[in-house]
Amino acid sequence: MPLPRPTRVKNKTSAPKQITAEQILREAKEQHEAEISQPKQKINDASELADYRLRRRKEFEEVVGRVGRTVPTAWVKYAHWEESQKDLDRARSVWERALEVDHRNHTLWLKYAETEMKNKSINHARNVWDRAVTLLPRVDQLWYKYSHMEEMLGKVAGARQIFERWMSWQPDEQAWLSYIKFELRHKEVALARGIFERFVECHPKVSAWVKFAKFEMKNGEVAKARDVYEKAVARLAAYDDEEAEQLFVAFAEFEERCCKDIERARCIYKIALDHIPKERAEELYNKFVAFEKQYGDKAGIEEALVGKRRLQYEDEVRKKPSNYDAWFDYIRLEEEEMGASGNKCSGGSGRRALRAIANLPPAEEKRYWKRYIYLWIKYALFEELDAGDVERTRDVYRECLRLIPHRKFSFAKVWLLAAQFEIRQLNLQGARQILGNAIGKAGPKDKIFKKYIDIELQLGNIDRSRKLYERYLDCSPDNCYAWLGYAELERCLSETERARAIFELAVAQPALDTPELLWKSFIDFEISEGECDRARQLYERLLGRSKHFKVWVSYANFESEKGASGANSDEQKKLCLQNARRIFERAVSHFRTSAPELKEERAMLLQEWHQMESNFGELGDASIVQAKLPKKLKRRRQIPSEDGLTTRYEEYIDHVFPEETEQAPNLKIVQAAYRWKKTKLSNCDDSS
């Protein structure tokens, strides 16, 4: 039900006497308390009664004069009080004054009319209702009450006239249904049918038409119900209603269940599938499948749906030929139809793919070509696997590689699929030629080199694999994967010196993409070969390049693990422990002198040292490291803001080492003050 429009305020100047909301609430509270605390007054004669009424009227007048427009309940209380005093004329006067103040408040009209009805003043109530619906015709509650009063009085014609006035304003659906129910209560079926006809003209929705048809069915008028559905279909087809699917389903169920006409229901479903868009026909499809499972065969459904979907795809690809997703769906539809028919060599999917690949992407950018290339791949797989045409498959790969603008970008997947196809045809020379052209045209792509080398290794061509690795490294000397793969190949062949030489060449490169991986693999290689001295030399060389925290830890763990696992006697374990301890001391000295700002790395290094000493058990001495461990302090620092005006701070954990404590004698005082403050705050919390 729409709310009444607020009254437009023409004079927006402030009133001479201002009243605040706080004052209104305070006066109301005082008045309420006064009424409660005031003792009941006994009225003995007519003069006292007149005085009481005069005093109460003055009170009501003061209230409505002050808050009459903002608080309509004040008028309601005033009118009800006059009514309780058996003075109906004064009560009417109060209601009329209230409506003059705010005639758009439908609550006042409702209360006014109910007062007249309670006092059996029917003509007055009818007058009030008539004025109310004239001024507020969009408030449905007023019409409901008005018509209900006339119906309760037995004035059927008057109630019908009120409904007709109401329907002239074209109200919502519920109002029309109320009018129809009114006529049905009085056994006026013909009049109700006429109202339904006007209702569907005013609200041409699916729900309205379905209710109209159900009304006819309830009254046993099957032919009229069918006529209603046919009119609804014709009307909504012109309007292209989004709820047309529900109408077709209801029409088909009507023919199926009520009329037992299966063929007519099937025709309705087929017409619906031809007119309803695909994205809104899911429920309709499910209903149709369930219908055919019960009354027909599935082949007819599938044929109809395939034809419909084919027309939709044709329309989509005709409007936008570069919509490769639509082409994929179209091809998938043809493949499903071929699989259902059992004829995989009909060529339908191939013809669709041939039409699809004729539409080049709009620009020579790789993002536009990705889906397009998959169409070529799908076409080639169809020719090879379904059609079994080897020469045509080879031509497809050749034409696809010709169209790709290799000077801007390439697709390693196409090169590899073409080479794998030649291998399946036992044409090894052709596969090598394709992969060689790929390296020359597509550039040093990792996928191509990896697959080419893997093929040669599977064939046992070691020399070709070495040449490919050398060519790979010539094209990408910074590729650590290539160096590691080459070295691993020589290691698997037990060519230790060649593998070591490859590692040496790799670490000598000026730039590498992942040098840490290469150094780790080189060190692990020497360790696996039992060359601990060489591994130690590599660690020293690595420290000459990078004194990262992880390098020191790895170096120390290497020395300690020798003692923990490889040493047999306590003397050897002590020697390994001393070597690891010496490395940790060098690392701590480096971070203390050369990188004092890296406090966190230094702290983690000491933690690793402490853990190592603990792992050695009785041979280790954790107290050596315990004295070097830092203390953690929570501090604040200023963060520069983006605008440069506000000041922000963040908390961080600072590590204070023992030598810093000795250099800053006041630090102990600050720490003591911090502990005192923390203790004081905790005591205050306990006391509270």
C-alpha cells in the first residue's frame, strides 16, 4: 500500500515560539505523572461536571494547539474523550479540525469513520468514507473498510458501486481479487468473469491469466479456460513477457491433467521451446523431459532440442563470427549428435570447425589468439581421431603454424602437438624437423626444449641430447633449469667430471634467474660424491658472493651434520662441532660489524646456533650462545603518512644485544621503569 504524500510546506520561516523535542517529551512525562498522582475526583453535581469538562477541554486544546500537526494521536485522544462524554457533535468537531490540519493522514479518517460506525451513525460514516476515498484514492485500506461496511449492512449494490469506483483507479492485483471474491460470495459468477477480463487487461501478467483460467476450470468451463490460455499466449507473445515460460507450463499441464489431451500438450511444449530464449527455458526443458518420459519417447525430444540449439548457435555465430566460445558450443553439439547417432565420420563437427577457423582474430595480440588456436587443435584432433585422415591432419597443423605471426608471438603447444602427431605416425625425421623449426621461429621456449630433449632421451640419443642442451644454453645462458638438467644428465651417465665442469660454467655466468637453486644443487652434488672439501670450498666461494643469513646457516648445518651422522668417535664429533661453531662465530661477527641493521637475521642466526649446540647433547655448550642472545623489546616508530599531515605510529619488536646494553647504561633504568609501570597497571586492574 503506497504511503500518503507529505504535505508541502509553503512557509518555511521559523515560528515565533520554538518548541524542542525535549520540551515535548518532558511535558508529556509531567502530564502523565500528574494524571497518575492526581487523586480521583468525585463529581457531585452538574456544575462540577461542567467545570471538569471545561478543564479537560482546555488541556486537550493546549496539547493539540502545540503538537497537533506532528502528533495526530493527540487529536485521536481528544475525540475519543469527547465521545466518552456522550457528546458526539463535539467529537465530530474535533475530527473535522484534525482533518483540516492533516487531511492526508489516513489513520485519522479510519478512526473518524470507526467512531461514526460505533455510534451507528451510518450516513455520517458513509460521508466520511466517501470523502476519504476521494482525497486519498491510492490508500487501499480506506476502500477495503468502505466496501466492507456496505457489505455488512447488506448494501450489495452500494458495495459493488464502491468497488467500481476503486477499480477505475487501476489498483494493484489484490484489489481486483478482492472484488472478484466479493462477487463470488454473492454467487455472481458472470460478473466475476467480467471483472477477470478487465483484470487481465489492467495487469497483463502471467499470474493474472493463470488465475483467470483456474477460475474457469473451477466453474467447470473447460472450453473457456482453454480460450483464456490461448488469448494469454497470443497477448504475451506480442509483449515478449519474461514469465511466458510459466504460462506455457501451466497451459501444457492444463491440457495434460484436465483435458487428457497429450498431443495438444506436446505441441504446446514444442511451441514454447521455439519461442522461449535458451537462458530462460531450463524449467521448461525439465518439464518437457518429464512429460516425454511419461507419455512419449526420448528421441523426439532430443531431435527437437538439437534443432533448436543449432538455430541458436547459427544466429550467435552469424552476429559475431569471432565469438569462439559459441563456436566451441556449436561443435560440441554436433559431436554429441554424432555420438548419439553412432556415426563419428559424418563430418558435421569438422565442417563447423572449418567455418570457425576461417574467422581470424581481430588483432595480432596473443590474448585474442588463444581461443582461436584451440579451434585449430580441435579440428586437427577430429581429423586424426574421428575421421582418420592422416594427410589432412598434417595439412591442418601446417596451415595453423603458417597463420601464427611468429615474429610477435608463438604457441609452443601447437609445435609440440604437431611433433607428437608425427611421432605417432612413426615419422621421427618429420618430428625433429618440426621441433627444429619451432626453436628457430618460436625462440628459446622452455616447453619446446624440454620436450625435444625428453624425446631424444627416450630414444637413447645422448649425443643429440647434449647438443640440444648446448643450444639451449646458448639461447638462454641465464636459465638455471637448463644448467641443472644438463648436469643431471651427465651425472646419470656417471660423467662426474663433465657434470662438475657444467656446474662450474653455470656458477661462472654473470646473471642467472635462480642462482640460489644452482649453488645448492652444486653443493649437494659434491656432498653426494663424498667431496666434502670441495663442498666446503663452494660454501666459501658462495660466501664471497653473498653473505645471506641462509648461506651461513646452511654452511654450519653442513659441518654439524657431518658430526651428527658421519662421525664415529667423539673426537670427530668435537671437530665437526668446532668447525660449525667457527662458522657461526664468523657469521655473528659479520652481522655485528658489517650489517648491524640486520638485527632480526642476527637473532635468527643465534637461535640456529643455540639449536645446534643443544642437538649435540653433552658435547655441545648452549651457554656460549645463551650469553649472546638478544632481548626483545616492543617499541613504536613513526610512519610517514600519504598526505604528510597526520602522524601514525606502529609497534615493532626490536632486538637488543648484550653489547648494546653495555654501551647504553641508561637502558637498564628504562627497562626497570617499564617493569614498574606494567606492575602498577596490573595492580590497578586487580583492585578494580
